[in-house]
Amino acid sequence: MAEEKEAIIADERRFLNNIIKMLNIVNMMLVVTFTSYPLILTLIEYLRTKEVELMLPLLIVYPFNSYDIRYWPFVYLHQIWTGCVTLLGIYSADYLLFTFCTYISIQFRLLQHDMENIIPDLGKNNLTRFRDEEFKKEFVDLIQRHHMCIRAQKPCKLTAMGFADVNLMAFTSILSSSWSYFCLLNTMYTPKN
């Protein structure tokens, strides 16, 4: 029985590791593309016009000429570093979410396994199992685990200024109305060409 549970955990862990490996490969390709396309465009422009026109990955205004050859390598490295830190920040939250989802999936699969195997195949002595204290203890443990999984799905609520609870429908309605008013005001105050 323990081997089957370990197999379930190993299967889910293997799936998570495969997802993370795939995302790491995609992220590395993204970093390589992000860092190399200004160099490739600069090379293409040089081959076409025979003039060096330095390019950067991001269009950022600096208090100096960032395309000056004296500053360009430092600005280029800074933008690459900024892109990598941003990518790390975004995808670390995704990795954490994948890990949490895998943990929840493991808990539900273990619960399913326990529910399927709570009554072992004992042949004719199946009815005596229901009177057994060990069975009652296992069943109570399963019910408690099930309650813990259900309790994890308790909905969250927003509180408006600490005095009124706002549910999802009210929050969506407020955002929809605000967006409508914003669009109306934007249309009214946008100068006509």
C-alpha cells in the first residue's frame, strides 16, 4: 500500500519536474532571443548600409546618450540584467503556482487511493471488516483529510474600507461601471484631430 502511494507521489513529482524543465528551456530561449536580436539587427544594418547603428533591447530614455559607444556596452548589459531579473520574478511565481497545484493534486490522488482501498478484498470476511476498530480509525482519518481539502477551498472575500464585504459579483460590477465611466470621460476629453 505504501509503495502505491510513493508511486503516486513520484508520478506527480516527475510531471512537475518535466513541466519545470520545459519552462526552463523556453525561458533560456527567450533570454537568448532577447539578448541577441539587437546585435543581429545591428549586424544586418551594418551589412546593408556599412554604418554601425547600435541598438538596445529596450527603448528606455537615459540622461545621457545610451547609443554612444562609450556607454552602450554598459547600458546593454544593464538591460540584459534587467530582463533576466524581470523574467525570474515573473516565472518564479508561476513555478510556485505549479508546485502548489502539484501538491494539491497529490493530496487528492492519495485521498482517492485511500478511498478506493479502504475495504480490502478479504473474500467472505468482508462484513467483519466494518466492525473492526482499525477500519473506523482509517475511515475517520480519511474523512478528516477530505475536510481539510474542502476547507482549503474556502472562498476569499474583499472588504471595502473595513466595513463592507464585497463579493466577486459586486467587485466585477464596480470594475465594469468604473471602466464604462472612464471610457466615456476619455471620449469626451480627447481632443479631435
